[in-house]
Amino acid sequence: MSSNSHVQLNCSPEITQVSHNNIARIFNIQRYSLNDGSGIRTVVFFKGCPHRCPWCANPESISRKIQIVRRKSKCIKCHVCANDYDECPSGALEKIGYDIHLDELIKQILKDEIFFRSSGGGVTLSGGEVLLQAKFATQLLRKLKQLDVNTAIETAGDGRFADFLALASQCDEVLFDFKIMEPLKAQQILNIHLTRVLDNFRQLYFHNINLIPRLPLIPGYTLSEENVLKVLSFLTGFERIKEVHILPFHKFGEPKYELIHQPYQLKEIKVPTAEQINNIKQLIESYGYQVVKGG
């Protein structure tokens, strides 16, 4: 998304939450991803997130509403469209989010089958927060497993455990993010209920779910030895956990904030240095974990 495009944001009058279990609201299908799990992945991004991470790289995922943005650079001021996406002759109006039926989504995913099968990859569900549409996501992953497709989800882990377990049971791996490890700050800054997150991780582990902890490294929020040590202390005793992923802060999502007319809170924050990242990597390795950057 271009950072120099002037835009105007409108939200469609459609419902803010999809209620039909066979229909999901998504905003992107990303093909040929080399992150978000093993091998080449097809990543389905679900729309809607209850959290408010200031560093979010997909701010267009937060609202559950379908949004229409106007790219002023493409607008020919014909007034034909009158803010109607389907009527815009120049393509200046761009739709963020759409509803898709389960069968159609599987059809779209399987267009990439040769790539993720030949690479040992698969399909990852991301967002947004996939737990908001857990019933649909569970059905989707169940059908993909029946087709022998490798499956994964990315999640902050803050949701009803019964829904989470049903969803995670259909996954080959659950990429589970640990963010701010101080409960009050997690609630105030991120709108994350840390106690529930940790309890969900613990219960999923004892249900033999393949969990991969991930640590976003965000200066001023999570990139501190104290915060990382809290994660490592929590993980002590989960003997099957052998691998930890670190996700260094980047600003690739910054132009999207302008696109949806939202302020970017971390504009003045610098990305971590190689030394800072390496120090965290060595700290985690000293606890016996294999560390993967990205993932």
C-alpha cells in the first residue's frame, strides 16, 4: 500500500460480525509466504481483532467492518461512484474486507496446493485475531486436514478455551504470541487478559497441542530483558517446547495507518539494532531453546 496516497475512509453499512458458521470475513489471502510457519505458506488473514497493539503491522485488520478507502491519486473526480465501490471507474475506491463461503475459500487456497505441498508448507490462518471467528476457522482447518494439508494459526491466545481447543486441535502448529508480560499493562495497553492467555497456553500444552512461542520485540513495550525473562520463566517446565521465534519490530505497516486515517503511535520508535536482537537471541538460547528469527 502506497504511503503517499491521500485517502478518505468510509465503512460499509454491513454487519460488523459474521454470524453464519460457513461464512468468514477476511481481508487478504497471501500466497507464497515464507514466514508464518514451515515451508511455503498460503496465509488467510481474518478481519477483526479485539486487541490494540500499537505496533500492529495490519491495522486494517482491527475493525470487523468492511471498509472502503479512496486513493486520491487515482480519483478522476467524476462523481460517478458516489462512494460506491462497484461504480468507481478509475479504481480509486479500494475495498478492505469481504465475506467468503467456506467452500469458496478452500477453492482459493487449493490454487496454491502444488507450492505448499512441494515445499513442506501449508496454510496458516492469521489476522486480525482468528479466535474471533473460531467456529468457521475450525471447520476450515478440519476440511484442510481431511485433504492432508499442513495447518497452522497465529494468535495472541486470548479467547474462550473451548473454542480455542477445538481450533488448535486441527492445527499442526499453533504460533502463540507472548507480548507484554505484566498483567495490568497488557490489559491497559493491548486489551489482552494475560491470565487467560497463560492459562490457555498451559491447557493447550496438556492437550498435546504443538505450540510455538513467539516474542515480538518492540522497543518500549516488549524488548527488554525483564519482559523476556518473564516469558522464559513461564515456559520453564513445558519440556516439549524446544523452539522460540522472535519477531523484531519493523515499520512495514506504517503506510497502512495513513490509508485508514489512523495515527501511527510508533512513528518515532527506532527498529531494534542487530546487537539488541542478538542479545535477546543469546538470552533465550541460554535457556536451551532453538531461536528462529521471524517464522
